[in-house]
Amino acid sequence: MKPSRMVAVVIDILMIVILPILMSYILVGKATHIYLGLTMVLLFIIHHIINRRWLKNMAKGSYTPLRSVSTLINLLLIGVMFAMPVSGLIMDGQIVPALHITGSAATARLVHLPVAYWGFVLLSLHLGFQWNRLRGSLKSVFNVTVPPAVSRFLRAAACLISLYGVRAFIKRDLWSYMSLTVQFAAFNKKEPLLYFFADYIAMMILFASIGFLAAMYLQKAGAKRSTRPRP
């Protein structure tokens, strides 16, 4: 495997690990949240540098249903990953004074809250859309072939965890934050981090599964359209 591909796999794994920790905010502390957020942005930038061919080829070739939806998710993610650090640094300049950006903290908070939760959902969907590629890279790195029985078990586990993820999405009331119906995120400071991470990891698996299934459906739809006889 090329070194750049190896680096890409490590970056993808780090982003997957950091994502649920970022969502904990108060539970892990403001400073940890900000530094992890800046780390995530840096990893995101490196990820796109490594995969710069995607940007170069955006205007080339035809757009299948799969490519169209995947591109839309990627473009929304780029916007979200720009808005999150900018609004976050406007809100609090005490942790990293050198990066403080002047602006209205109240307005920045109204931006930061929904884009943070939309970013969580979009990154999870993106993971699902890119799962086959990531799985192939992991297989090349670790040179491990998953037996069919284990693969079936993992799929069943993903289904069960996704069902719990639906419950967690409702319990955590994520849509209220995504739609800005609620303008302040509520945290139970006495809640064990384990419970919090269990809910958010379940929701990550839920949206990644939705992304994976959507990608499979769109790929089949594109294949059918390409083989359909033209009038």
C-alpha cells in the first residue's frame, strides 16, 4: 500500500474516534473540546489534500445518482467544517487567544450549535458512503479476511445497534438542535461518559448504515439506468 493511502486510513480512523468525543462538549471540558475540534479540522484538511483528485475531477465525467448524492454530502461537509471552527473561535477566544476571531458571540452560537450536529450526521453518512473503500483499505493494511460468518454477525450487530441509535436520536433530541428549535445543548453533568458515548456511537452506526444502504441503492439505480435502452 502507498504511504499516502496508509496515512489516509490512519486519518479516517482518528476522525471516527474523535467525532463522538467532540459531541460531549461540557462532559470532557471546553479546552478539550476546542483542541479536538481544531485537530478534527486539520485532519479534515489533510484528508482532502490526500484525496485532492476528487476536487480536480468534480467538473469531469457524468454524474450518476450515487456520485451526485455523495458529492452533495461532501460539499455540505466542507461548508460545515468551515463554519464550525470559525463560529467556535468567535464564541471563545480564551483557550486559543492567537486564533480568536472577532465577531458576535451570540450569532456564532446560533451557527455553531446546528452545524455541529449536522456535521455529526453528515460525517456519519459520509462514512457509510465510503465504507467499502475504507474497508478495502483496512483489509490491505492489516491483511485480514473476515470470514462470512463473522461478516453476517457484524451486519446483524449493526442492525441492532442502529435500532438503538434511533432511540438515542429521539432521547437526545438531536433534531431540536439541528433545526435550532432549541438554542442551547442540554447536558447532564452527572451522566457517565460511557452512557453518552454509547448513544452517540450508536447514532454514528445508524447514520453510517443509512449511508451505506443508500449508496448501495443509488449504485444499483445508476446501473439500471445505464443499461436501460435509449429511445
